[in-house]
Amino acid sequence: MPQRVCFDVKYSSKQFSAEGLNMPYAYEKRDFERVVVNTTVTLIYGTQKKEVHGVCVNISDKGLGLELSAVVPIGTECHVKIHDGQNNQGPFQALIEIKHILPLSSGRCRVGAAILEML
């Protein structure tokens, strides 16, 4: 039996055939595609200004994919600084909210975050 994979997509009335299956055509809901990046980030959150370092692995107009050195709880609002590595501009800064977490090995985690406000 084929494995089903769920995506965050919209469906149109178009149909396509995949291996003999007649399925609705799916396309991504985002206005802009996710861009794959590999840039260092710093998250600052909480009343005691805790810092977590990591890597931004992808970015879209409304969200970020991050790989962090420590777990940040779902629902936490964070100030994020994305460093360009060139030292020719200040870092991109935004207020984000952690939406989901995928634990990885050795205490690291993959995080999905929504951009609430550009700073």
C-alpha cells in the first residue's frame, strides 16, 4: 500500500495522473517559495534574554526554518537575528513565534517559526 504524505497545500480542479492514480493537482499555499539558505542565527527570548544559536535553513515571506542548538518551547515569541556573514550590513531582525519543533540528535532541534514583525 502506498504511503501517504501530508503537505500544506491548496487543491485546484485540475487533475493529474500519477502511477495510474487520478489525484487533484496540488500547489503550495505560500505567496513566495521557500528559499534554502545556510546562515547563522541568534534567537533571544524570555525575560532573562536567553540566547540560542543556530542556522537558518530556509526562509519564506511569512516564516523561517531553523536548526537550533537547544529546544525553545512552542508558542514562544523570540527576537531573531539572521547574520549575512559578510559584515557589510546589520543582521536581518524580526519578531517570530515558534510553531513546531522536531528534535534532532545531540540536543539540537529543527524549528518552524512564523514571522510576526520585521524589526
